[in-house]
Amino acid sequence: MNGYVGKILKIDLTKNTIKDEVLKEADLKKYIGGCGLGAKYLIESTDGDTDPMGEENILIFMTGPLTNTKSFSSDRFEVVTKSPLGGYSEANCGGKWGSMLKRSGYDGIIISGKSNNPVYIWIDDGEVKILDAGKIWGLDTFGSEKILKAETTDKAEVTCIGPGGENMVKYAVIATGGVHARVAARSGAGAVMGSKKLKAIVVYGTKEVVINDPDGFDKFIKNNSKKVATSDVAKFLRDLGTPGCVEGSESCGDLPIKNWTQLRMKNIRDLYGETMRDKYLSRRYYCGGCLVGCGRVVNIIDGKYKTDSEIGGPEYETLGMLGSNLMINNMEAVCKFNEMCNRYGIDTISTGSVIGMIMECYDRGLIDREYLDGIDMTWGNEDAVLQIINKIGKAEGIGKLLGKGTRDVAKEIGSHSVEFAVQVKGLEAPAHDPRAKSSLALAYATSNRGACHLQHYGYDMEGEGGPTVPDMGVTENLDRFTTEGKAEFVIKFQNLMSMYDSLTCCKFMMLCTISLKPLLEEFNLITGFNFDEDTFLETGERIFNLKRLYNTKCGISRKDDTLPLRILNQKRSFEEEEDVLPCLGKMLDEYYRLRDWDEIGIPMTKKLKELGIDEYL
């Protein structure tokens, strides 16, 4: 099968069994790979009654047909499982592990069961072993990767969990790349991995992918390389990385400030991408197959937050959630928070959100220092944040509660603390405010894994000066606040993003000239499937609906397709500026109608039959 190895690895950690499963071409045409194929395996193996932390849950690592080819920024992999939050979970990760997995002889891995003792999986050019991980259990992600490479080969790629995953923090991540810290971050896959006592998966191989039309594909790469590398978005990301977005986001009200209560923050400049570039940047980090290099590698040479060596720098989301959201504008402090989260293997977005919630609860007198193990959780208190991150990663004291996420914390604290929990379906919102861009409101509400900007990723096209994607019908920037046409807009880009996550390809490529038409062209050159645009986008629609169908089996419906009370009801203001609150209900009605879902958000049988997934009803 062109573009694929043609098999996946199945490991049962309870029975200690290893077997291969041959992939069917019909399934690949229907679900592609990545999150698509992952969602298929998940709905066939688990349901609403499955305990996410039980041995019956499965943990899926899946690549796509673009992985381990010359395709731009496609050395990625997807992790799919039932989330500790109760519904569908997926997390996409860059780095180089995905490509090496395919080189080792597999398109994906499905792990079931639960080991009695800590283990890791070692795949060496098709030879698979389950090995003892006792000596690295308890180590952080940086140290674990270093030891595992020494034990296997330094040419191997490692993906692993840290103490956060071992302690089953509900927002634990799965990390790769050592100090560069590329992570499958959102919705708690690291906790599921920890529940199975699986510390790491180490892969090495030499196998190459067979391309259907190698000459045509080489020509495609040659014709598009310069376009990608010299595009305006690529230049911006190469220069400033995602931290370069802080300035623009703050100016349009997109940046979370003081747990989403303020529209502006004084002295925000220290969190700008220019500050990181001019003061702390050592070099850029490139994921496999990348021509852009948006990753930041930083080094703080002296002071309180001095680093021992180069470390991965914080992304925009981290600067927002662990910086402005906590009223902290110290770049060095946020670099340290980022390093700690990466070492522990916990999501910086959810960590920043739960700390912001606790700071507000403390500020309003709902909890006191005794409740917080003696920590003074005042706004902007950098030392308090350091202490809390340590407690979350180790699941010690108050950290054990905070590791459950804002939804559970609100239940525990009670009173009106739920007002300060900024989450959807249990997943904390990323650093983009729907009061700034209306499509985000609908995207957050309907995202299958909870509050997520990346399952839609069209919000950048709202407001003046943003990018456009003509081959998706967006030839000019959209009004940021109107609801007109936003349901159709969100649906189109949700379907497209399902394809990016199934192929799997970095979504920045959409803004670096590899949008619908060129993505489809290279997909056909690699696989020989010869999809047209309608078939390509319908496949994305099928995959998105399959995820939704899984969620309905977990009890998720319109009652869950909502936004935090703060976002729906509370305006922020600054001088002459004031928020426009999102009108979610109107957009949601239109969204359900266009999706062919019923009035409570359940996909109709007619639509599922049309998409060929009614067998999963």
C-alpha cells in the first residue's frame, strides 16, 4: 500500500502479548490514518461504560500516509484514547518520533491492558520487546529519554511520560524530543499511559515508504519548497515563533488576562516574541520535514531562573496561560514554568488554567492559605506558581486535587467557584478568547475533545490583516463578531482539520501555501487514491462525525456544547473598547442543521448512512 507500511502493532500489557495486524486498503481510504483510523479503533473497542484508567481502555499511536515522506512538516503522530475527562481524546505531536515509528515497520500501535510493573516498549526495525522500566519510573521526561537512548541506541526516538502521567494527572502529556519537548498535550493521554504502567515507547528503523508516483511527488516538493519557506507566515514563525502572536492577540482581545477577566495588561511587552528572540533565543527547533523552524530553543544565562543548558522555549499558549492569565509578565519566569511542566509531563494550558482559577478563588476568599498548603496564591506570585507546579506534578497535597482539572476543582471547592472554571467538556480553554472572534465560540462548543482552537483553526481569518485560504472559499478576512455564516465556516474547517490530523500534517502548512488543493495533490501522488476535493472533504466530515458519534455514546449532547459562564456572560472593558459576547445558541442551531444532527446534537441516522458509519450506531 503506497504511503503506508501496511500494518499496526497490537500489544496487550495484561497478557504480555505482541501481534501484528494487517491494514485493509478499504479502511485506509475511509479513515486515512492518524485521528481517523484512531477513532475507528476506539469506537470498535471502547464505549461510554469504559473506565478511561482501566485495562479495557486502549491507547492508540497512529501516523498517516504523509509521515516519513518528503511531505512538508508531516513527521507527526496522533494519540487517540478515551479521555480521563470522560469522552473522546486526541492529541497531535510533532518532533521526529512519528517518522521513526514508520521506519521501524509500523503505521501505528494499539496498546490495551495494564502492566503490573513499569515497562517500556522497544521496537528495533520490526523486532518488538516489552522491557522493565523500574529504574526510570519516577524520572522526568528529559532524564528518561536520555537513559533510554543510552540503553537502546542514540539514533532511536523516544516518547514517554513524566511523573505527571505516572500520577495520572488528568492533563498529563506524552512527550518526545527531550529538552526540545514536543508533546501530545491535550485531554490527558499521558494519564492513560501512566495507568497502564507504560513509561515509554522507543523506536528505531530503516524502512522507507513506497510512493505511488515518486517522480511526480519529487516534482511537487521541488515546485512548492520555496513557496512554503518564503511565505509570509513561514517568515513570521521562523523569526518569532508562536510567541510572536502575543502582541496581536492582546491588541484584539484574544489573550487571556487575569483568568479571562481583563481586556488589557500593563507591561505585556516582556512576553512578546521579540523579547524572547532578542534576549533568550539560542536557536530554532525544526520538527521532522520542517522548512519553517517555529520551535524556540532558549538559554537563560544568569539570575533566579538560570537554565542548566538549552531548553525548549514556551509557545504562545504557554505565555498566555502561565503568563498573562496569572498576571505574570516575566519571560524568564514563564520559561521556567514551561520547563517544569515539560519535565513533569503536564499540559501548560490546563496547568495555567487551574492555577488562574485557584488564584481567583483565593482572591475572592473562597479558599485560604491553609487550604493551599500554606501557599500565598496572589496574582502575579511567581514563587507560588513554582510551588504549585511541583505539587501538581508530584500529586502532593493540594496538587492532587488541582491535577484533576478545573471542572473537578470547582466541584470540590463548591460555592460559586464554577464561575472561574474556564473549560468545555472538562478540557480547559486554550489562550484564545471567543469574545474576540465569534467562530471560536462555536468551535470550542462543538470540538470533540473539549475547548480546542485546533479542531477548527479558522479563527486567524477573522479580523483585519489575517491570512486567507482561497481554495476553501475564504478570499477576504471575516468580521470578527458577526454570527452570519460562521456555522458553515466552522464546519468546513473542522472537516479539513480532521484530514490534517489524519494525514498527519502540521496545520501551519495551511497558512504556508499547503492548503486544500496542494494537500490533496500530494496525498494522491503518495497514495494513488485519486480523491477529488469533494471526496477528500467528505472523508474529513466522516471522521469528525465518527468522533461525535463516540461522544454521544459517552452521554455527550447539546447540554455539553456550551461555553464557560464567564465567556458567555461577562464583558471585559478597557477605555473605549468593550467585548461583544458570543451568541452561541443561534450559531449552534444553524450548525446542527448543516451537520444533519438533531436538535440535541446527535448525528442523524440518515447522515451516518450517507457517510458509511451507521454500523457504529
